[in-house]
Amino acid sequence: MYSNMGLIGKPLTHTLSPFIHNYFLYKNSINGGYCCFDIYEDELGKIVEFFKKTNFKGFNVTLPYKETIIKFLDQIDDDARYMNSVNTVKIDDGKLIGYNTDIYGILETFNLYEISPIDKKILIIGAGGACRGLFYVLKKLGYGFIDIVNRNLSKAEKLVKEFNIENFRLFEVNKLNSFDNSLKYDIIINTTSVGLTGDNIYNFEKLSADIAFDMQYSLSGETLFLGKVISDKKVDGLPMLICQAYQAFKIWSGLDFENDYQDIISRLRSRR
Ligand code: ATR
């Protein structure tokens, strides 16, 4: 028997998912493979049929198709429906079932790195797609209060309403850039793609917190944000990526196995 799995999205140039999932296949002595399908939107229907016909166990979905894929599904689980975002699809007897394991990725990273938002003063930078999962988790776990900074304020306002966020303040970028180090947060979280796209308009040097968490990752462990912010505890997005992959693999395989995330992290970090 074999177990094949795939990833769809565009572009997939920098993805680490094949490394992580092929590690899980190897560690569980499963014969099969995980590979990438860098496709255009009008190819979604065709690729889904291909996966079904060739007995794929399932596939991951990344940008920009996490919402578009929903119309091809037979079933969707509660978290994914609430988020209107699917990153994992299981193929079960020809039926497509959608899940969102990004939520688990954030929750488990909080768990592994002892990041507890309960009663904490939190600064969130950005209000795009990555922030949606974070709001979901913060609502679930609880928090003290949240300050949110985004370039586009109306986008942040919309997101706060959608997730029914309470105890928050919204700030313009300029306001954050004039913060001084005396304004100390418990946790600062970067949800932006700053540094990956466009110029950096944020003055991260002015920020300090007990914990700094970047939803972006870097193989060196030091992202643009983590390199500048002042904090004794810095966590990048690599554990989060591994944890969402682990949960997806468990859904496809039905196996309950140990998530050896530290081994995967050290293998990935040594590749740079
Ligand atoms: P999406 O919003 O679809 O998730 P994105 O365009 O990569 O994806 O943006 C994610 C976040 O990064 C947003 O908060 C975005 O800010 P705006 O909502 O103001 O657009 C932020 N972001 C991306 N590039 C940025 C840049 N060069 N400067 C400041 N913020 C940026």
C-alpha cells in the first residue's frame, strides 16, 4: 500500500511542507510521497479530480486558494467553516473533507513555548490573513487587552468586528513608531508579511516585551521583526508551520505519533 499527499497553491517556490511531510512519512515507515502542485485557479477542479482518481490520502491548500477550495468540498469541519479558510483536505472514500489546522499550529506553538495570553497585554502588528487565526485563538484562550497596529486601519476595524474582539485599541503605524521603550507589553506578535513584500514601514526597534512571536519564519530563526524587537524570549513561525503540518498528517494517516518538532527544526535550520 502507498500514501500520497499533495500541496496546492501559487507560488510554492519557498515551501518547506514537502520536507516536513516526507519526514513524517519516513518516521512512520509509510511508503508514499508528498509533492507540490503549483497551479492556476482554473486548474483547481482538475487537480482535485486527479487526487481522487489516483487515491491521494489528501492535500494541503495554501495561498491563494484557502477560501476558493471550499466550493469543491463535500464536508467542512467547524473551525474551518468559522474561519472560512481550509488548509487541509482529507479524501475519504472519494469524499473531500476540509479542515483548518493553522489554528492547531498556533495553539500548539503557544503550548510548546509556554506562551499564555490569559490576562496579558498584547500588541499585534498587522491585520491580514495570519491575524485571523490568531484572533480565533485569542478569543478561545482569553487575554487581557490587545493593541492592534495596521497600515490599513479600516481592514483592522473590519477584522475586529468579524471576530467580536473586545478590550482592544487600534493604532496607526505612526503611533507605533513613536512608542518608547517604557511601553512594555507582555507579548508582541507580528502577523504582517513585512520584510517579505514591500518596504518595512515599522519601527520594530522601539518595541519590547517578555515574549516576541513572529508568525513569519526564517531558517536562521531570526526574522526582520525578531532581529529588532527587544525580548528575552523570541519565537519564529517555524514551530507553527510544523505543528499545522503534524495535525494535517494525523488527519490523513489516522496515526497518533509523537511530533518530533525539535528534530525537524534542527534539520531545517542546518540546511541554510
Ligand atoms: P493578506 O492581507 O491577504 O493576509 P498581505 O497583503 O501579505 O496578506 O498582508 C498581511 C499583513 O501584512 C497586513 O496586515 C498588511 O497590512 P495592510 O492590511 O495595511 O495591507 C501587512 N503588510 C504587508 N506588506 C506590508 C508593508 N510593506 N508595510 C506594512 N504592512 C504590510
